[in-house]
Amino acid sequence: MRSVHAKRGRNGRICRQCHANCWPSASAIGSHRAASVLSAVLLTSLVGIGATPASAATCASLATLALPDTAITAQSVAAGPYTAPDTHEVFDLPASCRVAATLTPTPDSNINIEVWMPYSRWNGRYLGTGNGGIGGHIVYGSLSGLAMYLALNYAVANTDLGTSSAAGTDPRLVLIDHPENQIDFATRSTHLMTVRAKQIIEAFYGEGARHSYFFGCSTGGAQALHEALQFPGDYDGIFAGAPANNETHNQAGKVWNYAAFHAGPRGSSVGISGPQVSAINTAILKQCAGKDGGLTSDNFLTDPRDCAWDPALLQCMGTSADPATCLTAPQVSAMREFYQGPIDPRTGERILAGRTLGSEAASGQNPMAIEAASSPLALNTFAPYWVFGKDFDWQTFDFDHDVDIIDEEMAARLNANTADLEEFESHGGKLILWHGFADPTIPTLNTTAYYERLIASQTPGRGYGRGERKEGLHRTQEFARLFLAPGVGHCGGGTGAFNIDVLPALEQWAEDGVAPDRIIASKVVGGATTFTRPLCPYPALPRYTGVGDPTKADNFACVADGDPDDNQPPAPKYLDDGDNYPIVPIGERDHDREDGTGHQDNH
């Protein structure tokens, strides 16, 4: 069932989507070709795709399209096997037009974008896609790349975030003293990709896209929220997965974790081994599985906030009988800090949420924590280097003063913490937030705390009584919904169900006004689905009804427990992003400005 909300008339169509960089994995669903065939079947059976509009331009002629600060090349791609540039991945594609463009809105900018457009059976939609890490390249493959969505009949675009200079090098160092490149990375590349892609699409087809969507996870999730906040007219619907929108504090959190797991003499590692990780996870599940709304048979937690477990329960007792999986005192301390998250040691104020219990099982996704703690400080820990220079030393980082220094320099550039999406909402935009509840890389509770701020922004009189909050939640769910995925790691992985089709739900919401009240997630192992479970609109989570097969999503209800949950919200001072990048009103023709920044003149 779906709850229906009134919305001015839009023609609804449904398409299949499979996510970005991480889920579902190729091993979970078979080859890309098989996925494309399945998607095409779904498209044909569910939609009935219309005829291709008459082209206003040939593909080759797009190379002469005059756009500000933009150099274009265009290539007609025949149907069949196609080898992607740089990555040399091979895809089976429909006949299409591939446009590659380099954008130079500032003398120090070098933003690469690509726009792929099918010759026939275009579904009338434009899809912007996100990147991962610090970018540096166009995403062609995985199930977030251009090839996937072209095969689903979207006109699709991606950008390297203007950071190609950092590809294959140490990105922490390359962008030091390049503020314009840093702006390109955070916001400008995604917005200009969107503006140029729409112009190219209109030139090629002779008409613009009827609807525009954005899909991204991690860095792509941050791109998504920057778009909703700062360029609210760019997209009709946005999917923001595991968003790195609180980036300066995510960066501080990386240093915090690294320091916690390098607390030995002269910064030596106290990292946790694989067997110790398994012992930790087993102990957590033994204590809490089935007591948090999930099943006792689950090998993950449905709501880690309902679990209280102390790593000291596994501390070694110093006897010869101690197993190899017990924890030393420094390891107990490191795990506590991992779950606690960064705190100002002087004021006690929270800088960022900690990782949830259960996320340690997916820690292999996090190159600086748990069993991988002996590796160098992760290459995607960049903000401290951009602020303090190439000789930044994590051992001297002061969580009282240095976080403030990074915020003063970078918060307005990198963060999208402001929970005021009035312009996006007034535009009719719809936002789906998603986060794995066992994410070890970007704290899940950062996203729940952000959503709570959205609710507060919609609450009458900013009151927090039960009636006021209920109204604020209702208003928020009219345009923004958060879905938490129990047992799922960073943008996928983990032991929970993470294969989802989210674009159909987003499109129905934006085009038909049908809001998703559940999204079905599947766990696929070796090509076979082992169980399905609903993902529920926050604050609800799936709960078994007690009747029927517990491996089937139909036998779960979405239920919000009445207990207050600690979402570990940061102190207000760590949510101030400054005013260097004001929201651009929808009526302002920011995309026509020759500088391409989309920022107001008083910036």
C-alpha cells in the first residue's frame, strides 16, 4: 500500500533502478548485461515507453554547441559492446550519443562531465548521478554509472567533480591552496553538470527533459543535499544515500577514529583483528538481537540505538586461558571511542555521531578503523590537509580548537547541514534519504539527526510537544522521507537487505504524488534472494507481525516504537555552515551567469 498525497498533475512512469557504487553488487545480480535485460523487461511491462522525439541536432553537431566556458566533444556510439574511456570497462549499450565536456568557470577549474543520451526510446527523464570519495573520474561502470542508466533509457550525466588532477595521486595534497577546485568538488561541478546536461539534452532532442532526478550515495549523497539546499530548482526528485553532508566533521571523525586505533606508543596501532571483530559482533547480537524490534534469528540489529553493550565485556583478564578474541585495555578504549564519536575534550560538546553497534562487522569498508587500523590515514581524509597544509600531523590535532579552524575555513564550502529545504519543497521537489544502519564510514545517526532537524523546521512554532512534533513529521514526510536499512553498511554491503529499486518510488512521488510508505529490500547471495524486508519511513522500522514466513517482506509491518532514541545530534556550533553559499532562489537565473558559479553577487 502507499499513502497518496495531492500533487498537481504529472504524467507518472515507472523505471527500474539499481544503486550506485555499492548495491546491489555485480555478484548479487549477475552480469551488467543481465541486469539491463531485466530492467528493459520491467520498463516495457510497467511503462509503455513513448516514441523518441525528433532530434533538433545530430550527435556530431553538438560539438559546435556554444555554451559558456564549455568545450564539447561528441561521439555517436553504435549499439553493442562499448569500451569506456580510461577504465576500459566493456558494456552492452543501446545506440546513443556520448557528449564529453570540459567546463572552466574559473581559471583554476577543470570540470569534466559526460552526458549519454539514447537515440531511441528515451523515457523523457534526465538523471544526474553522484560520485564517490573525492571523485577524480567519470563513473561509467558499477551499478551507479552512466552505462546502467543509459540502458534504462535515461539521458544521464556524471562529473569527475573537477578533481581529475587528484586521480592516481594523493588527493589530500593536490588540492591544497586551490580554493576554486575545492568549490568545484563540493558544489559547483554538480550544479554546472546539471545545467549543461539539460542544455545538451534539449539541443539533441529538440525538447527538454520532462522530469529531472538525482541519485547519489556517500559523496554523491552530499552532492544530492547540496543540490536540494543550494540549487533547489535543479531536480524534481533527489535520492541522497549515506550523505556526507556534514563533511568537515566527518573529516574530524576520521582523525578521531584513526587516533583511537593508534593510541599505542608513538602512534603505533592497536587495531582490532578480524577474529576480534567477529567476537565483538557475536557478543552484540547475543545480547541485543530480537530485543530491538528485529528477529532473534537476525544476524544484524534492526535498531542499534536500543542496544547497550560495552566493549569491556570482552576485555582480557590477563590469564593463560584468555582467548585470542579478547580485547586489551587499549582496544576496549578504542572501540568505545569508535561508538562514541568525536567529542570536544574541553567542553564535552558532541562534534559528530559515533558509529552504531553492529557497524564493526562492515568495518572492512572503512580503511582506517577496526581491523584495518594499521593502514595510513585514509586518502579521503582531506580537509585537515587543505587547511593546515601538507605537513598536517594527526597526532597534534586538537579537537577543541582545530575543528573550529577547519569549520571557519571549510564549513561553508563543504557542508550542507542547514535543514531548511523550503525552496526545494515549494518547487514540488521530493527527497528520499537512505542510510545503512550499520555504516562504519559515515555515521548513520548523522543522517537521523539531520532528519530530526528537518522535522523541527516543519514543526509549528518550533514546539516539541507530542502534537507539535507529530504535525512537523507529517509536514516533513510530505516532501522528504528517510529510510534506514538495518544491517547494511556504507552504500551497501553488510548482512542486511540492501538491493532496492528506489527510482520508481521517487518518480511516482514526484510525478504522481504517491509517497512511498515502504521500499522493499532484498538480500541476494550467489544470485538467489535469501530474504526480503521492508524499509520504512523514519521513525518506523520493520517489525515481524508474528504470522507467516519471516523471510518475506509482506509479513512485516512498519512500526515506530514509543521510546525516545538518542540520535547523537552535534552541538549547534557544529551545525553552523556560515553564509558563504546562500541558497539560490528558484526564480534567479543563476545558471545563465557567465561565471557559472550559481552564487549570488554578494558572495
